Amino acid sequence: MREDPLSPPDLGAEINHLRFTLDHVGAYVFTKDLEGRYTFANEMVCDLFGQHLDDVIGFTDEKFFDLTISDELRKNDLSVLKDGNHIEQVERNIIATTGEERIFWTVKRPICGADGKVTGLCGISTDITERLQLERDLEEQKKQLSQVLENMDAYVYIKDREGRYLYANENLARLYSKPVNEIVGTLEQDLLTPETSERLAAMDKAVFDGGCKVTGEEIVSDVNGKEIFCWSIKIPLFKDGKADRLIGISTDITDIILLKNKYQNLARIDTLTGVLTRGFLIEQAESILLRTQRREARLAVLLIDIDHFKAINDSYGHAFGDTYIISIVNACQKTLRESDIIGRFGGDEFIIVIDEADEDGLTIAAERFLASLRDSILTAPDGKKLKLSVSIGAALSDQSSTFEELMARADHALYQAKKAGRGCWRTAPSANS
Ligand SMILES: Nc1nc2c(ncn2[C@@H]2O[C@H](COP(=O)(O)OP(=O)(O)OP(=O)(O)O)[C@@H](O)[C@H]2O)c(=O)[nH]1
């Protein structure tokens, strides 16, 4: 026998199906009559109230919510039931049984009879309490992060592949002397000199090409052109698997670099005379010697020792001794060419290294230096006029010379000069003779 499609068993199934759907729709669904009594409530509403459906139907919200604290719910219902308004808004309700506040996004519509008159309302509410809390937490975290970034003693920024700033902290704004909103959206090359932006772009390119963190030293100039040394850490940010932005943290290390340079200079430059220290001079001289030998040219070293310096110190004191040393160096520097270097080898010993030298050149250099000393007179503390006097031992390199061997020969020649009465120079025979 063929069954009627709208027969009562089917209608029941239909209602059950509808009820099941409403129970699992993921929102609070309900209807109320004109008095505000529930005429339907899905499972979620019953669960929220902690009641069976039978204990919900026919009751008003007074039973389930603490309307003494918030009567927003009642006002909204009346607006729909009396005035036929449609409501879509946030509702805050206090659950009577627990005292807990829940926040809903609520949609309420009037239900009308065949005559068009309002007979009740239907409502769908989504609980957004957790989502709002998450949003609040996120906002709080953003605030905290922004506080960290703003108070970090570093330039923090986000740039895209073109070098456009997407974020800049206040520190960076101070460097550019521009408000943050003028930096964001601007290309880096429009804020910096071409040389600086080219330098910075090189590291950015390495981040995007390699797709990984890059660290290194960078030099930027502030608005006054002052150079600022930074230690930069740049990290790629990915979208759809492609590095499309980078976040950068650049710390100003100018003071450290200047200090490093100062100490490097201290190790390289003799504080009394301003000429090279022994270690740095040897380093330089060795590389000059190799270059000279590659060109099959020769290099000369002049080992200079101040004559009777102990007696000068003993007679006039250490401070005058220092002045004497400085005067010798000044006289020596007057006779040097730009390519020659001078260093302090010991207390009263100095070395001049002459690139591209031969016997004639060496003779000219040594004689010129001794002549310039002869012209220099220093007045001692007791008013006595002192002549500056040194002895010099010289040596010329050949293709097989090492700097050490050259120095040994110069030292031997210096001994000869001292033996010859001081105030003169001697040259060492070549290594092969
Ligand atoms: N004022 C001063 N004296 C120094 C310095 N460094 C080394 N001396 C002194 O230089 C003197 C070197 O003396 P010696 O090596 O004996 O040589 P000298 O007296 O010049 O004798 P000859 O070289 O044989 O002519 C020592 O008295 C050191 O104390 C310095 O920086 N300042």
C-alpha cells in the first residue's frame, strides 16, 4: 500500500529532523510568545540553563537570567514583540544559577500570524564570550608587544621585498626624524642616501634569497649624516611559503665599534710617538716585502738607535727623554716618502721600511735623515743646546730575504755604526755575499 507523504509518522520524522538540526546548529535557538514565555528552546539553550526542555517551555527569562543586573534582554524582547523590530546586537546576560556573565551576538525577529500581527519572537544567539575574551587578550598582548618594541634600545622594523616599511618603532622614527606614519608605506631608498640604502638592501636580499635569518654589521647615517654602526638581525616572514617580508632588529653598536677601534689603534699605534707599534710594523713590513719580491724589486730597512740615550734620561729625566724621542721621530718623518713606514721597535729603537729601494735610494734616505737630525737642536732643561744623534744599521732585501733575516743584518750593521763612533750609518752586506 502506498503511504501518504504527509502522513503523521512522516510529519513526526520531519519535526524530529528539524529539531535535531536546531539542536546541532551551534547556536542558541528559541522562540517566545507575547508574554516572553519560551515556546521552543533547543538543546543548547536547555544546557545553558541547566534545565530540561519541559522546565524551560512556558517560563520567562526571569527564571534563567538575573534580570536585576541587566534588563537589556527584556528591553530587546519588548522592542521585537511590541514594536515588531528586528534586532541584531550584542547582549550581556547573567546566568541566574551560576552568576556568570555570558555575552551573545543575538538576532531576534518577530513571528507574525496569518493576520500579520506579532504572535511571538524567534531568536538565535551565538555565545561570543570566549571570542571577545580572546580578542581582549590579543589586544592586551599587542599592547604589551608594542611596549616592548617601543622601549627596546634598537631599531625595529618590518619591510617588504621592495624595501617598503610596513612597521617602524619610535626609535627608528627618531633616527629618520620623521613620525612613524610617514615612514610606514615609504620605500627605504626614499629615506636614505643611495649608498646607505644600497648597503642595507644587500643584507635584505640575502634574507629573501636564502629564506633564513641573516645577522651582520651595517652602517647607516642619521639625518645629520652621522654614521651609526648597527648589529642587525633580519628574519624572513613567510606568506604561502614565500618570504615576502622581513622583520629587522638593528642595535646601535657605535660606542662599541669606536671603543674597538680605539683599542685596535692602541695595539697598532705607539702612544708616545704616534708611529706603528713593533707588532703592527712587522705585520705590515712582511706583507710589503712579499709584494716587493713579487715585483722582483728590493726593500730597505733602517734600524735606528738613539745614541747615549740612557745618559740623556739620567741627566735630564724621563720626561725630557720622551721629548727627545719625539723630536727624533719628527725629524725622521720629515724625510720620509708617503710609501715609507716607520715603527717603534723598542725603547729607543725605530725602524723605517722603504719600499722599492736600491743602494742609491738607501744612501739618499739615510743621509737625508742624518742631515735633518744635524739641523735639529733641542734645548735641555738646563738650557744646554743638544744635538739629536742616532746610529743607523741598514739592509737591502733580495728575492730570498725574510723580514727576520733582514732585521738581523740591519742589527749587525747598526753594531758597526755604533762601533764607528755613532751618529752615522752602515749598511749590511747582502745575504749572499
Ligand atoms: N724617556 C724614555 N726612556 C726610555 C723609553 N724607553 C726606553 N727608554 C730608555 O732608553 C734607554 C736605552 O738605553 P741603552 O739601550 O742602554 O742605550 P743607549 O744609552 O742609547 O746607548 P747606545 O745605544 O749604546 O748609544 C734606557 O735607559 C731606557 O730606560 C721611553 O719611552 N722614554
